[in-house]
Amino acid sequence: MDADEVLPGSGPVLLVDRDELVFRLLSARFLSKGVDLLWTDSSTGALAMLEAGRVAGFPRAVITDVALHGSTGYEFVRTVRASEFPAVALIPILMLTSRYRQLDVDSGVRSGIDAYMAKPFDLDQVEQVLGRIINARSKMIASAASPNGSMP
Amino acid sequence: MRYFDALIATLIAAIANFSLIAYLVIRRILVYPSHHMLERRRREYEERIDAVAVSPHEPTGDDAAEFPTVRRWERDLLFEVVASRMVLLKGRSRSNLTRLLELSGVIDERIAELRTGTVWKRRLAADVLGRSYSATAISPLTLALRDTDADVRSIAAKALGRLDVDSAIPYVASLLKDIEEPLCAAVADTLIGFGEDAVSDVLALLQEDIDGSRSAERVRFWSVTVLANIRRPSVPERNRRVVVALHNLTGDSSMRVRRITAVALGRLGSSFEVDALAKLLVDASHEVRREAATALGVIGDERALEVLLVAFEDPVREVAIAAGDALAEFGERGVLMMRQSLARRGLPIAGSPNVTEVNHG
């Protein structure tokens, strides 16, 4: 994805991270592309925001750290994936964290994330990866919704 | 007359005091900002710096001119805010911020301080230059590796490691020869950060030892520590040279050198290391024997079974435990050998009736 390209999907992106600086940097980047970034530093806050999405509209994607207030990022992702609402359970999730050991990546993948990125991060790369996972999820949902498809 | 003199003296003292206080107040106002002003400026900087970081274009002189950096505290604040973002960013965003620091004069100022400042200013400058990720800092930081102050040299080495400048590796490696022990860990960390590219220069330090101009024990210890943490070099010739150097060190006079050599041999992880580790398994120091046993378990070569069984009967409990753990790595065969050893010595075996733990004598 080029710097001028638009992030696919609609609605804001939800960031779950304890570091306000991450929010500031991602927010500045997304705002320049016309995408709102919602921010919370806790898993409970994030789950409440996702729940509220039923009324206000669901985010197009979630970016989460591992170290959160409330619970770990892995537990948060597992809870999201177990949601009874398909729009929440199938939301694209990018894990953005300073933990980069294979063990951490494996834990993230097992919890149900779509992509894993280590901090420090490249803003261009974050946007590219986010674009890719949003597109991949959209295709998956579209094929599941087709007559021959089946929901995962 | 005497009262008049006293009055004059008192007046002069009062004027001097007043002047001093006025000077300090004016200096405080001119040099240091108020808390309110500092916070206001910080907010301004944060907004503008975030915009520079996310911009698809490299900042220009005009962009830098938007940041008021006439006073020293403003330049310090600019660096502080930029550095807090650089920790999180890489790629184009980080390059933009580095360029901003270069254009605003922060880098040039610190380079000048690194060359001619006081010891404290040189230490701070080396740290700031490392965190700036600026290529213009490479040459001055490399020169700083020969600074008269050991802390400046150590901080410069760390800074060069952060900048990932391969050309600095020989200088950084040679620091192990002339800095104090407490600073060696920082230099070793930097060399480990360089990875495989540092192997040749570290081996050169050990080569001096082989040539007869015996290097200090400290140099040998930290050199092997670096090799142990870089692990197996992917270039076969380089790997062979590491193996030769480590084999030579198995007979080193220093216990901690032999111990870290055992760790390094284990991390190389090939069957070639079994003989060298078997030699360390009968070392006079139990710490060396313990590391050798652990390393042999990691390598998992069956030629090590017999020597590990001997180590399993070592009088020092922690060596016996390490050897037992290593034998367990071989599965059924290793466990059977341990059971036979315990039975032969008339010692209780875990899992037998009325026995809850293995006693290693």
C-alpha cells in the first residue's frame, strides 16, 4: 500500500495500548488518511467499545498490544474471537507489541490474531499490514456468505 | 568617620548582593523557561513533530525553521520529544525525525560537544548522538572510542551499536583491551548486537593470546562471552575459526574463561565439540564441569553418554544433577544408565517403593 492509498473498509480503527505515544503517532497517520482512531488502554474498555459498536458501528480493525490493563492482549483477542456477534468475532486484529520472541508470536497466533508486528514499527508497514488483513477478512466473509460458502 | 566607612561598606555589600540576585533572576528568566512556558512549548513541539514523523516527505529547512531553537533548552526539549518518538518508530518516520534534528542544529551542536566539551558533556553528547540515528554522528563517535574517559568510550560504543555501523566493529572490539571490567559488559552487548560481523574482530583479540602476547584474562572472558551469545556463525570458515579458538581455551588458566568456553561450545551445538567438552567435564572446577555437562546434554551426541555417566557420579551435587538432566535428554537409554549407576552404588531410585527423591550422595 502506498502512502497515498486509502485504508480499505469503513469505520474507525480501534487501538488498545497503554502507551499514549503510540496512539498519538498512529492517530496522526490515520487522520491524514481520513480514518479515525479510537483508543483505550484496557481490554475491558476495548470490549465495551466493541459492544457499543452494535449501535455506533463496528471498527474496521483492531490494533492491540500484549501488555494491557485488565488482561493480556492474548486473552482480549480470545474473548473477541469468542463473541456471539459475527461482526465482532471476525474483526481483523493486528498485534503490535515490543515482545518479539517466537513464543510471543505463537501465543498471539494461537489466540486468533490476523497479523503480528514488533515495536519499533514502521508506520507505512502498519498501514500495509492493516490493509492486507482487512482485505483478507472481507474476502473470507464474502466467500462464507456466498451460497457455497460456510461461516468459519 | 569610622561609622561613615562602615555605612559605605554596608551599602557596597548590599548593592553587590542585590546585583547578584538580579543577575541570577535575569539569568533564570533568560536561560531557563518557566514551567508554564516549557509545557506550552512541549505541546507545540509534540504536535509538529508528530506531523513530521507521519509525513510522506522528508522535512526541509523551512520545516525545521518552524521550531524555535534559539535557546539551549529549546534544542534540548526538541531532542527529548523527538527521542521519545524514535524509540517507537523505524523506517521513513524515524528518518524524517533524524533529518529534523540535523536541520535544527542539534546534531552539530552535540558533535562539537563530543569533541571539545567537558567529560559530562561528552558523555551526554555520545548518548544523544546514538539515539539520534544520524549517519553524521558515525565519524565523531568512532573518534570518541579513543576518548580519555572510559565512560565516554563505552557510551560511544553503545551508540555505534545502535547506529549499526559495521566499520566501527574493530574499534569497539579493541575497547575490551583498555576499559575497566564494569564497562566491558556494555561493550560486549554492543558487539553481540553487531552479530556475526563481529566474530572476526573478537577472534583477533583471542589470537593475540595464541601468538604469545598473552591478552588479559578479562579480554579472553568477554571475548568468549560475545562468541557464546552470537552462537553459530553461518559462514563455515568463520565457524571453524571459532571452534579452534574455543578448543584452545579449554585449557585456560582462568576458571571463568573455561566455564564460559563450555557454554560457548554447547551453543555451537555440533558433534565436533564433544571431545572438548568431555575434557571440561573433568575440570578441577565444579562450575566448569556443570556447564560442560549441560552443554553435552544440549548437543545430544551419544558419544557423550559414557562421560556424562561419570559426571553423574560426581561428588558435587550440582554437577551430578546437571549430568542427570543431560542424560535424561537421551531418553530411555540415558535414564536406564542412571538407574544402573544408582543401583550399582546402592542408592535409592525415584519411582521405587518408599522412595520420594533421588539422593546424589
